[in-house]
Amino acid sequence: MNSKIKILLGGGGVLLFSLLLLFSAIFYWDNTSFETDTATIYVESDWDFESLQEALAPHLKSSALFAIAAKAKGYSSRVRSGKYEITKGLSNNEIINRLRLKSDPITITFNNQERLENLAGRLAQVLEPDSLSFLTAMNDAAFLKTKGFTTQTALAMYLPNSYEFFWDVLPATFCERIYKEYQTFWNSTRRAQANQQGLTPVEVITLASIVHKEAVHEDERKVVAGVYLNRLRRRMKLQADPTVIYALKERFQNFDTVFKRVLYKDLRIQSPYNTYRVKKLPPGPIAMPDISAIEAVLSPQKHRYLYFVANPDRPGYHLFAATLRDHNRNKRKYVQWLNRKKLYR
């Protein structure tokens, strides 16, 4: 060692220098061990510092030095839940400061959920609460009553879109936020459009769920919506096959069943969802409709059609008719195609 440095570090200088090195190692040296640019840490609501330390350990060069720094900064007794991204090259001091901030929001996209149960399961895949906790909050009687919904109409509140939530969001907080989004969507313009069709917002979404199921292609949805609205104005039964399928699934509590064809015997099922028996809309949505289906009901195509049936020559599209005679001709063509394909169920 250089003699000048020896003199400077003589006596207590060596000890001081060693302490400075240790201090730097504890607080300011890189303590990340992962090769990627970032590592994501999920801190659960019931975790203590030991649980956090165990989760962080695979991403740190020294879990022990991190613990010393955390205790020195008073963080070990104030662990915050949430999702956090730790950048490669951070020191213990920087990691702790990052964990003290608000957690990173998570962007959640949901659409085409058949029921609240499916939506709750989807949420539980990306957020901390489990599906039962979400479903319980969604079906909470007091919450639904204050918002003007029932268990049958509750799905109408959850509009398909992308939303940002914190990973550890409380289910009740999630539901409140969704209701605010629902109110924002149903602005004065859309409410006026719904009123023009003689429907409430919930009825619009209920009809849109049928339109969504019937019309696979968006460019046909306004035509299909026009058919159903024409029938409602004439007090005709909607006679929508998707409502019969929903009624059958609800009766047997098997929502995973795939129906390729609705049989005549199916049309006799006693259910408020069976629009072959009731002259009104079902009591609530039979699925979560796309926004395009909702807009189709709010702004339908004006025409005289009262009937439609699948078009065997254009998969996913339909043949429309204004009279029963023309409809029966279209229907015979479709049934013959089904029989040739041997689609009996």
C-alpha cells in the first residue's frame, strides 16, 4: 500500500474506511441478481417483512444486506402490498424507496364473459383477491340495490373495456369503480338514444347480449338489432335461439355445454329467458355484449324485416325476411343444409 495512504488510514482510519465500504455495500451498491431489465414482485396484503424477504431473495445478491438496510430505514415494519417492478442495478436504498411508493397499476381487459362467475375468474387470474371474493362483492345485495341492479341484471354494469386497477384492489372498491365507468358510458346522448328505442340502459345491454350472440359479424349487428326492435314494437316474441340456449344451460347449471342446433323440444322449456314463450326481453343479459352490439341497439338499421335465419351460403351471416312466407322459404333452405351436415345437436 502507498505510504501516504497508510499514513491517512493509520489507526482509526482503516476502521473508518471499512465502515464506509460496509455502509456503501448496504445502501448504495447494486444488489440485484436478475439478468432481465426488470423483475416484478407481488407483495400480498397479509405479508410481513419475512415473507417479502423470501419473495425478493431470488432477485437479490444479498438478502441479508437488504434486511439490514430495510430495518435501518424503518421499512421492515411498514411493508406495503401491491405489484412492483424492480429495475436491474438498483441498490437496497433504491429498492426500498421503490417498495414504499404506490404499487404499479395493472391494465385489465375483459370482454365476452358469459356470466359474473366467468368475470370473477378472469379477474382472479391477474389481481390478488380470489374469484369467490369478487363474486361475493358483485352479488352483494346492498350494493346492487343502491345502484339499481339485481342479481339478474348485474352483468350489465360490467362494460367490456380496458381498465387500470392496483393488484391488491378490494373487490368492493373494484365494483364501485366499475359502476362509475358505467355511469360515464351512459351519458346523456346514449340515454337519449336508448329512450328513442323505448328501452332503459339495462334493457339495451340485455338486447345487445342477444344481438352479440346472434350476429358474429359486426357489420350485420345493426340489421339484427333492427329485427328485434321491430318485433318488440309489434309485441311479437323475439324467438331468439341464444335465449333458449341460456335457459337450458341455466336449468341444468352447465354453462360449458356447446349447442350447435336448437331443437323444437328445446323451445318448450319454461324459463323467463325463453323468448319463444315470453313476449318481452329476458330479465337480464345472457352474456357480456361487445360495445359494437350495444351501439347497434342504440342506432339500429331501419328496415321492415321481422325474421332471419342463418345463411348456409355465407357462414356467420343471415337471410332476412319481412314476411313469414319468405322466412319459411329461407328456413327450409337452412334446415336442409343442417340435415346434410348431420347437425342434430
